[in-house]
Amino acid sequence: MSSSNPLRDTADRRLPRIAGPSGLVIFGVTGDLSRKKLMPAVYDLANRGLLPPGFSLVGFARREWEHEDFAQVVHDAVKEHARTPFREEVWQQLIQGMRFVQGTFDDDDAFVRLRHTIEELDQAQGTGGNFAFYLSVPPGAFPVVIQQLKKHGLADQTKDSWRRAVIEKPFGHDLKSAEELNGLVHEVFAPDQVFRIDHYLGKETVQNILALRFANQMFEPIWNRSYVDHIQITMAEDIGIGGRAGYYDGIGAARDVIQNHLLQLLALMAMEEPSSFDADALAAEKTKVLGAVRLPKDLGRDTVRAQYAAGWQGGAKVTGYLEEEGIDPNSKTDTYAAIKVEIDNRRWAGVPFYLRTGKRLGRRVTEIAVVFQRAPHSPFDTTATEELGSNAIVVRVQPDEGVTVRFGSKVPGTSMEIRDVSMDFAYGESFTESSPEAYERLILDVLLGDSNLFPRTEEVELSWKILDPIEEYWDTHGRPAQYPAGTWGPDEADEMLERDGRSWRRP
Amino acid sequence: MKIDLTDTTAGKVNKALVQGRRAIGTPAVGMVLTLVIVTDEENAYDALKAANDASREHPSRTLVVIKRVSRSPRDRTSSRLDAEVRVGADAGTGETVVLRLYGEVSDHAQSVVLPLLLPDAPVVVWWPVNAPLDPANDPLGALAQRRVTDTYAAEHPVRELAARADAYTPGDTDLSWTRITPWRSMLAAALDQVTCEVESVEVEGEEFNPSCELLAMWLADRLHVPVQRSQSSGPGLTAVRMATTCGSITLDRADGSLATLSIEGQPARAVALKRRETSELIAEELRRLDPDDTYASALRFGVERLAGKATEPETSEAPEAPEAPEAPEASSSPSTDEAPAPADEAPAPADEAPVPADEAPAAAPAEEAAKAPAKKTAATKATAARTTAKKTPAKKTTTSRKAATK
């Protein structure tokens, strides 16, 4: 559409990408995610001038709200959670396109009203029939909503308008259910109109992995088995399961985090250079590397799962997982999972990738550490290099986003003594504040139809293929280990790395 | 923390910077650029405040170069450099050095600035007022990848635009251009929504606001249709009306914040188009440091080719300063091919050219240019121009003064 527009010019880089006329329908608009992330993200986008004039936001939920009540809720959510300052004129622009549709997911009348609302918005706001449906709903309600959308013709695109579906994890709980889910969605929406949100991929640091690897010359030559000893990918949370018992029990850390976030990070770190930065080329490389992931032969030896036990976390006493409200005391659900995988290709053969995630760990942190081999020969005597560790490049995904390079340096003084120092690039320091929230970026991409940062069906299914054998093994072998809340996981996980002669980084 | 140095040198300033950083315990710095602000005492406070706000997005070393006016022959012969080094919380997210140049050294500001530039990081020079007519050949401008001027603050904005076009060197940019990014973005978005040809355009805005001319020139340059520049009482830009093959498209902003976009056959929609603070403009300006070709192309379109331009009274002064206003016409018609070296080639401001080239105090040519016509014009008109042009900055000054007195 923009190619024929004489005011658009690729050389004119001040002009932002503005989404075309469109609207967003949020199902489950009363939920936490919607209030804390989606509404503020919509406002921030508007504030940055990235939403089209006439952009419309439709909420769909069971509450008995009028349009004004809904607008008030959005207003409060924006005031509390938005990243950018509240500005009245931006709000005035947004409020004109705000609507609320009351109803349950199985209520046909409600979907008829939704349809009328959309038609009315096309008239009043000029949204041109372009709508994205954001399904912020529990997995159980998913098929119902999709079917309702189909039944009421809400998913039907015409020649010059689009309808898109935005879905959140979990994308199933194993390969079979993921395939069913994909089948269900694709029956209603074309595959290229389905956007799976993995909010990690919307983070600036994660996109920066691509820049780090493929825009620079100094990293790529050592990014292979000749120099890399191993890679650790960690995502730690300090919170427990909170009120999510119903969802979490039976799912566990591995399904909740490793299957999507960690394997996506692994793919970005390990993949070959894509031929271009477009969605197809990226997906092709990610699929290739995920397809080459090989599980260890002895799953009992090279995987660990555990549950947090009662303990002290950051000065507060917290209960163990099995004592949490709503959790079966005999539950075998993992709140900590660590696995080792290898990648069978020329670049990575023999290099282990250790992935770990857990709740109630030391602190909230996500990072990827590429740990390098030791220098093959050291002219210094052993006492000089006693304190020297392995060189490492650490991508800190959150919080305190940035990149750290760790290497040895001489300690000032008359004797030769070498110690680790680190060199830091912090996003917060070099480009403060401009980093948009992941959801901002992702919602904008949905409206623009740019699917670069969204995992495809194949990636989701390949990830389940990696995880399913591990989950099956865990189901049939033993029970999860226990670790005190507030520590960095169970001893078993440390032993798992010790057997390989390595140790976990303290992130 | 703040370190005051009197009668000092760049070497001592550098030492004070290291000392300051050590003292607050952050020897490693992630600063991405050096921003040099060349200004006078009167505008230094506001400019520095804007730069500090912008530094939250772009941590930088900010060097404020203040040339003090010498009032007696003795002042002029003696020379002195005073510096105020601020690191830590006093300097936004980076470091700030305020340099006050007295006497002869103020003609050699580049010798003070050069040793204080961050190694291997881009340099941006910003003249909030009194920008040289040929920024790239200014001794300070020559140190920079990016030279930011602000025709909005000029005595004769439209004439200065013509001069900018004449002297354009890749890396030049102007805050009047930055100001219209939201307008350009919204107009482009409006044309995304229709499939018709634009036939003519009218850009309406206050007098002495070069942003209106720039927007008009950009539209004319991109659309190849006649563009009319008409006047209103502001604030700033007030409307753009496009006549197209399928009806009119109007973007109308009467109050300086909320605009209405009306496209024939579509419902009218509200659009937030707030006038932005200087700090936001600087932040946008620092986001990209590569040459802005779109600006160059719009600028070189030439003010005089706009229909109904607001500049008649100024062009009528032309006989008195014959070459200067004529030059853009001569050079802007074959504009595209002489891109690389317009600066030394353009003979027009010949009487002024040598000044910026070698011994120039950065402010001198601009001052000259501003003064010269002012003499010749009716005094009343000149003052009128000044007040209009300075409306917004003036208001801001008062607020910031208030903050300062607290």
C-alpha cells in the first residue's frame, strides 16, 4: 500500500511505520495481562504517533460495562502502567474508538453485537474492516472463541481488508495438543494471519542478538565449536506460582518456559545467518536449527526437575510449592527444570546447551551466557592465572538489559596476577528510555502484518518434539527434587554440570 | 558533582572529568556521542536543560560553548577559559562541561573543544541561536558529523532557509524540519488510506515559521504539484489541505495539540499532534546521525518556488543585499548535481564567506546577517518578526527561570 504513496520514501528514516486503518478486539479484556500490558501498550503506541487515526479498541468480557466504564478502566490502566507520560490529546484521539461488548464466549447474541460494533466502527472511525482479535483467554476457552468468530463471519477477510488472530502461550501442552490447536486455528484463520505472541521475542535485547551476531565481524568467527565451550540459557523468576495454581499445576516450568522462550532464545543464538531479515528467511533458519537439536541419551543423567520447598526469599518467608493453595500435595509438577541438549550440525557438534528455568530462585533474571574454552596454552604460571575463569559473552535479556564480555586482565602490582574483569554494554546506559515494551512492538507488528518476531507453527511443533520425550521420561521416572526457595535450584542441577566438568554461572 | 575551574585549559578539564568520574565511582562510561552546544549566555540555560532531558535517551558528553562578549579593548586582548565540570546526577545521564570563553580564545573555540571530544564517538554541534550561515565550514561545525541549526530562532527565517539550502552539506539539519516529523508522518499515513492522485496542496501556518515552508517544500518536492503557502495566526502550523482526484484531504490543527484528519468519504478523525519540547526535538535529532537526504531534497526545492509565499516583504529588501537572496535561486534549480560541494562553490555570500572559513567566531556571520537587514528594514517590522519568531522560546524561558530561582 505504501509503495505507491509519493510521500513514502525508504530514505526518509524519520517517518515511523504507522499501521494502516485498523482496530484491535481484546477477548478477556478484564484480565491482568490486558490491563497491565495490552492497554498501556496501545496507549504508548498512540503516544508515539504509531497508530493510525481512527484506531479502535474493542473490549469483550462478561462484565456489565458500558462503553464509558470500559474507557475508564483503560484510562486507569494507562495512567498506572503506561511507559510514556499521560497526554490528554492522545487520550482524546484514542477514546473516540473505544467500545465494549458485553457477553460470554458461548453467547451468540454477544458475537452478533461484536459484529455490529465492528461494522459501526468501520463507518464511524474508518477502520476499513481491518481487525485483529487478541485472545487473552484461558486455554480452555480458546476453541469456543475461535469457533464463534468463524460462525459469525468475523474471521472472513474481504479483498482489501484483513482479520488476524493473536494468540498467547501456551500453544498446547504437548505435540499432539499443539497440532490440534493449530488445526483449529488454521481452519478459521489463514496461517499467515495467525500471530503467536512470545513476548520475549519483542524485547530489544533479543532482537539485539541478531544485530550482535550478524552486524558485527568480531563475534561470528568465534561463534562455533572451535572456541565455544558451552552455552547456558537461564530464565529465573523470584516469584512463586501466585494465583495461577489452576493453570500451573500439571503444566510445570519446562512446558511453561523452556518450550517457548528458552528454545526460541537457543534458536536465535545458534542459527545460521538468515539470507535476509524477512519473516520467511528467519523462520527457515530457526526451523533448521530447532530440527537439529538432539536430546541426551540418558535423560535421567542430563535433565533435572525440582519443586521449591519452603524457605526464605529475599528476606521474606515463603511456602513450598506443595503447600501452595490449590496444589495437590502429591503433585509431580516441576517448578524448576534444567536440561542439556546438543545441536547436530557442523557449527555446534559437541557443544552442550544448558537450559534452566525456575520459580522462587535467587532473583528475577534472564540471560544467555556463551562460555568460551580456555586458552590452549598459557605462558603464565598457574599461580598467576589461578583466579582466571573462562571468557564469556553474556547477553542479559532482563532486567538491566545489555551485553557483558568477561575476560582476564592483569591486577595492578609488581607480580603477574590475572583476574576476571567485565566490559559492559548496558541498554539503560547507551540508549536510555527509548526501549519500547515488548508488547508495544508486537502489537504494532500485528497491525502491520509483520510476522518477523512471531514463532511459526513449525517452530512450535518442533519445540514440542524436543520437550515431549523429556516430559514422558519425567512422568514415568521418580519424583521432582526439592530446593529451598530463594536459592539457585537443587543440588542435582549442580551435580549435572559437575559431571561434565562445568558449573552454572551465578546470574 | 560539580568542579569549577577558572582560567583553565582543555587538559585540566579532561583531568577534572576523570577525577569527577572516579569520585562518583563510575569510571566506565557508556556515552554514545558528544553534543556541542554553541550559544550565548542568554540561551545557555534552556539549551542545556533540553540537552540534559534528551540525554536520558542518548547519554552523551555535553559541551556547552559560551562565547562571552568583550566590552572593552582590554577584554578583547586578554583571553581566558573558565569551565564548569558536572558529572553524576548534575548532568543528566552523561557528563556536562560548560565552557566560558573570554576575549581572543572565543575565536578559537575549536581548540578547546577538540581535546574534549569523546574518542571514536560521533560529534553533534547544535546552535540554538545565531547559527553560522555555512555550518559545515564553521570551525566547530567542521568537527561534527551532524550540525543542527534552528531557523525558527532566526531573524529572517525564510531568508535563512534559502541560505541553508545554498550551503547544505550532508550532515546539516534544522530543528524546523524536526518539528514537522509528526505532520509528515500523519500526511503520509493519510495518503496510505486512499488511492488517489494529489492535485494541489495548501499549507497554512503562522508567519515567520520556517516549518511551514519546509513542509510545503517537502510536499511539493515529493508530490510534484503546486503547493500554496498561506498564513494564519498560528500557533505554528495550522492546516494542510490536499485536493485530490477523489476529494479533499485536510489535516487541521487549530489549537496546537489535537488535530482533525478529514478525508472525503471517510469519517473525520481526531489525531494527537502536539507541539513538542526542544528536548524531544533534540532527542529525535540524535537518533539518526546519517545525512538526511529527504531534508536536503526538500530544502533545495527552494522557498521561492512556493506559490503565495509569505516572503514578499523580505524579497523586496533584496536590492540592498543583492547577492545573498539571489543565490538560492541560481543554485537550487540545478540543485541535484552540485550536492557535494555547494559550500565553497556558492559565490553568493562572497562578502561573508571568508569569515566563517578561517578566523570566524561561529556566531559572527549569523549576527551580521541578522543585523544587516534589520538596519535596512523598517525597525517596526524587524521587531515584529522577532517577537513572533521567539514566541515559544520566550514562554519556555520564563518557566525555566522560575525553576531556576527555586
